[in-house]
Amino acid sequence: MHTTVGIIGGGPAGLLLARLLHNAGIDSVVLERKDRTYVEQRQRAGILEQATVDVLRSAGAGARLDAEGIPHDGIELRFGGRAHRVDFPELTGGRRVWVYAQTEVVKDLIALQLTEGGPLLFEAEVRAVEGADTDRPVIRYTHEGREQTLTCDYVVGCDGFHGVARDAVPEGVRTSYERTYPYSWLGILADAPPVYEELIYAHSERGFALASMRSPSVSRLYLQVPNGTDPADWSDERIWDELDARFALTAHPGWRLKRGPITSKAVLPMRSHVTEPMRHGRLFLAGDAAHIVPPTGAKGLNLAATDVIVLARAFARYKETGSTDLLDAYSDTCLRRVWRAEHFSYFMTTTLHADPGQSPFETRLQLSQLDRVATSRHAAAELAENYTGLPLDAGLQSP
């Protein structure tokens, strides 16, 4: 089998790229190693930037998002026993974010791909990418118990941090930059209505906490915990008590979360990672295959979306004009935005979390920074602009 673009990975990045290529009249094949049920239930991000929403709509994948997604016009920061709201539209000229789970984005894109797009093969495990530096790269994969090959004009690796695509870039060519954080998140899903209509980010001496949501009846909540934590060590009551303690407000001592059955518990490690370059020959890396951000800044899914938007535009330019200029600029173009998002995610993470070895001096610096956001329009606008996402065309040109 041969295709113009072979896409490894049927997550949001790979599926969105396939959709954008289909709309541009470019054929592709998507290979996903897991089954459809697993992919559609894989819990990941839940915040979509303005630009991501705009692209999903223009790609024909916005109907259910518009019907069920929850627009958010800000976040609340809690620190030192007080609360401060950051108003996104007022600070950014109208931009906002949406709560719409990655699982739902994936369901929407899978449905479109199966009804309108090119081949989407589940349980197709890619073994290797060969000939990335030739004009006819080959993807070797296993499907339905048989070893098979897919020849391509181009290959795009959207197969995540542990996928095979990045390994197809020779070690002497790629450079990795990484930071591992000395804490993790204990994340839960609970059948409990959110107590606040927007996300709450809490800094406390006990550690970070985040109150989010999946729907008007389902809460998504996180606690900072030590690395290596076993979720089984945290009873439901202990989790709720700790969340209430970290969200405590001096002016409202009776403030509490609404409790309900906890349906899911998982520990998420925190790390930052960037691989450069994001292209080798006719192989392109996108999403988690090229970069990881800690979830504090809500950038992971949105960065992946930007990668494939840039790539789809480059393929469309090549199809229409024969020019490879945008394909050649892909890595530099994306990395400028990636490093901006890495910095913002690092800022949010290190400002809001309590490092195990942190001194009282460092805690006071964190509180000073949060107070700066609460009292300076310029500082608040910087946070809001990064959180809602830079306009899609900002920073998409090579230096």
C-alpha cells in the first residue's frame, strides 16, 4: 500500500492532521496501535485554546464541541488564603478557552475519518520507519496478525513520547532537552458537580491543587503528590479533605468542594521535554513525539494541534505550488512556539508547586509573583495571552 502521507498515531494530532489533509485533497493513512475503544476512552487534556477550537470548527469537527463544550472566560488563582480571578477576554481582546475533553475531540475526529477520510487502521502496531532520508520512506507495521508495509512520500510521527517515530531520527542528528520535576499529580474524576464555573489553581504550603471539570456533573481534580505515589494509598475521604485544605480561603472559612463518588484515580508524572529538530528527511515529528509539557499550563494538546496545522498548511502549499519552503521551515517554525509554551508551562508549574526542598525564601518569591499577577494588568495579560494561546499566526514564521 502507498500513500502521500503516512501518519503514525491515531490520537488528536494524527487524526486532526488526517482531517486537514483530507480537506486539502491530500491522501493519508493513519496507523494506530491501540483498539478504537481504548483510544476513545484515553483520558488526557481537557482545555482547548481559542485557535484549536477555531481550527476544529473550520475542519468540520466543531458541532458537538459547540453543543457540549464549556467556554471559560478566566481562571481563579488562590494563594495566601485569598482568591484572584484572571479575566481572559478583557485582557486578550476577546480570547477564551473551552473545556472539552480530549476523549471527545478524538471521538469526533474518528467519526469523520471513518465516514469521509482515508484509511484509519486500529491495532496496527508500527515496528519501524525506514528510509526517512530517501524519497520513499517505508513504515513497517503489524496488523491482523500480519507483517505489512506502507510506502509513503512523507511520514508524520504522532505516536507520542514512547513511539517509534522519534527513534527513526538518528541519535547523532537529534538533541533532547529535558527537565523532570520532583513531584507528580494525583488526578481524580468524581461524580460531583463543580463548585466554581471556571478552573481554580491553588498555591498552598501543603502543595498545589487544581479544580477543573468534565461536565456540569463531573469534576476533574488534581493534587500535588510526591513522585512514586500509589493512588491506592489515598482514600476518597483523604483526597477530599486534602483538596478542601489546599483550596481554603481566609475570607470564607466554610468554603468546601461538593463531594461525590470518585470514579478514577491516577498519578501523572511531571516533566518537560523537547526534541530538536522536529524533521529528519521526509519524517516529521508532531505532538508528544517531539515535546512534552507539564499539564499546569494546559498546552499539550494545543501544541500538538498547532504542529499539525503548520504541517497541513505546508503540505497544501507543496500540493498547490510544488514549493517545499514551508515543509523545510517546519521544525524551526514549530520550535519557536514550542519553547514559548515550554516556558509558560515551566512558569506555571514552578510558581504554583511546592518543591520538596523549597526554602521559606523561595515560597515568598512564589507568593510575590502571584501577587504581581493579581495587582498588575501587564502581568495578568501576559498570563492570559499565554494561557488562551497566542493567535495562530503569531510566531509561525521562521526567524
